[in-house]
Amino acid sequence: MDYLQLGRSDMRVSRICFGTWAFGGWWWGKSDDDESIEAIHAALDAGINFFDTADIYGGGRSESVVARGLEGQSDVYIATKGAVLFDDKWMTGVSNEKAYLKRACEASLKRLKREVIDLYQIHWPDNKTPVSEPMEALMELQKEGKIRYGGLSNFGIRDLEVALDTARDESIQPLYNLLHREIEAEVLPFCDENEIGVLAYSPLASGLLTGKFDSQSQFPEGDHRRDHPDFTEEAFQRNLRIIDQLKEFAEKRECTVTQLSVSWVLAQPGLTCAICGARNAMQLDEIVEAVDYPLSQAEVDRINHIASSTE
């Protein structure tokens, strides 16, 4: 496993960050806690020392599973997120208000069974609260010793610029993969210039870039991919054509499309980690091996060409 410094922090984190969204069950269908914990233990064995979760994942269930899986582990870093309102059934809104974020952080600390959270991230902007307010919340939580560092998730470039005027954010967590590259224009250069860590989520495009789906694939009730634009109508057909070419390229390289897709993300300048989810140890093993398949610039260029030229 390879490791990089996260922003200007003292955290050297594994380039594969284990994402635990699916552990919560919501949006992904049923999940098995024992299987999830086995996957966490497999991640530790593989050298992964960075785990990402959020309070909204299963209404706290994912955080509780992470706590069980990492019980007794001291040489690991846990990142979680708050800002999404929820009840015992589903999400109900978003709030960036300081008072709410501080309460949410306290609740996450209890579920994670930790005295301090290594990285606490504002999950989504609420599009009404000035970004200075959640940044003040992060600063106060840090001073109170409840978090070590603060970060943002799903915030755009304008908010990032304003945020730094209030407090230091050590990371940004954006959507980024071969099919979604919007952050390349402004966010990545800004983060590079300001030494902000970039934690790319959904590097496999919700599983699409594993190469395991075809035009006949169906998703169960409760799985967010049933209505996801990447999996519907013309976009899905175009994506499948891209993946067919990636399969050919991966076969020549003697790796899987999963490994190729994760390696492509890790090869991008300014990327700290790829946040990869896995339901079980077998899925995780395939992802971890992507670190052993670094791409040359010529290979990156070839993959870029495949993604941009398929109509």
C-alpha cells in the first residue's frame, strides 16, 4: 500500500480509503454487518489505514459498524461527515448551521466510540447558510478537541475560495471518476495550489466502472442505481460502450476494469486518495490490487481517449 500526506496535516493516509456508504444499507439495498466487519479487517490486513463514513449512511448504522470493525485499532484514521438531516427511515434535509453541525459531531463521536474524530467533513452545502458558518463550526470543534481536522465534501470552487478566508480546510471530497471529471477545471488546481487534500469518491461510478453490468442489469428496490442517470437510457448505453473498450485494454494489461479505473484515478495529479467501497473482503482485494498496477502516462492518455471518443 502507498501513503500520502493529507493536505498540510500530520496524517499519512493510504491511497485507498475504505468507503463505508454501503454498510448503512440505505441506497444500496440490504447489508450484512458481520460481512462488513470482515471487509474492514481485510482492509487493515491490506495496509489501509483510512476509513470514510457519514452519519447519514444508514442513519448512523455505518458509523456503528466502523466502530465495531476498528475496535482496539489506534493506528488508523477515521473520517466522517455531517450536515444531512435524517430520521430513523430516511434523509429529511441539509443544514450547515453551526449549532446543528456541533450536535451532529457529538453524535458521531458516540457512535464511533472515539474521543476525537480525525477528519470531520461538511457533507453537503445547504445553499442558504454562508460557508463561513460551517467553517466556524469546524474551527470551534477543533479548538474543543473533538476533531483533529476539518474538511468539505461536495462544495464547489466558489465556496472553497470563501472557506479559506474563515478557516483552514484540510480536504475536499468530490465526485471524481473517468466518467465524471468536472473538478479538473478549477477544483484540482485550487487544491494543489493551497495544499488541500483531495479524496475522490465514487472512483468506480457506483460500480459501473467494474465492468460487471450490461444492458440487461436490474437493481433491487432501495438501490439508488435504479434511477441514477449513469445507469439509465442513452447515458447507460454510452457508458457501456466505453466499458467494452476498457475491458479490451484491461485484458491486454492483465488486470480488471476495476483495477484499471482505480489506477486511473490514482494517477491524476493532486489526488490524495480514492475512496473505494466494498461489501465484502473479496471485492476489497480486487480494489487494493489496483495500487500494484500504476499507469504510465501513455496508458493514462489511452484511457482518456477511450472515454472521450466513444459515441
